[in-house]
Amino acid sequence: MEFAFPWPMSQGEWLAWSVAAFTLLFGLMMLFAPGLTFRLLRLQTTPNHPEAVAEARATMSGFYVGVGLAAILLAQPLIYLTLGLCWALTAFGRIISMLSDDGNTIYNWLWLALEIVLAALVLSFALGFVA
């Protein structure tokens, strides 16, 4: 059996692939630069809880790297659908936080816009709206 890198062929596939690449890069940043990631996400660790950095390296980066890498290497519509649903549910969680946790800040609005765009780009291809 021969392995070939599945290069995107259509405009829609390029959109989905680009979201997967962004997701992978974001996950790698969490894995190798958790301090920078925490500053970007406006999170702060405390000296008496060093396991918080492990959460960025393990729990947070693992899903981003795993889903992004799977989408890039396998290029299957259902994996792109998974990636799109992950970003859509991330946006949904941010909306719930903005409504419930008094998180109506410009920072949350900017991240919400980014998450909606990422979800829309990949879901438009996965659901067949863009070929």
C-alpha cells in the first residue's frame, strides 16, 4: 500500500485544509509555547498549580493537533465535518459564556467572530455548499 499526501484540489477543499492547518498550528503553539498561548488567551497560571501548564500541553493542544493533523493527512469529508463541528461548538461555548458569565467583552467578540468564520469555512465544504 502506498501513502500519498492528499493535496487539496478544489477551492472548497482548500478552505477546509486551511482551517485544518490553522488548527494544527494553534495546537502546536499550545504544545510548545504554553506561556505564549496563555497570554494570547488571557489565561494565567499560579505558582502553586504547575499542572495548569500541563493542561495546555496535553488536554488543550491534544485535540487541536489531533483533529488538525487527521484532517490534513486523511482529507476525508467526515473528518472535515468533525473539525467544523469542533469550531462551531467552540463558538457556541463562547456564546454561552458571554451570556452566563458576564463575558461580554471585545476580546470575546473577536474570538467569537474568528471561531464562526473557521467553522463556516470548513462546514461549507464538508456539507457540500462549496465544491
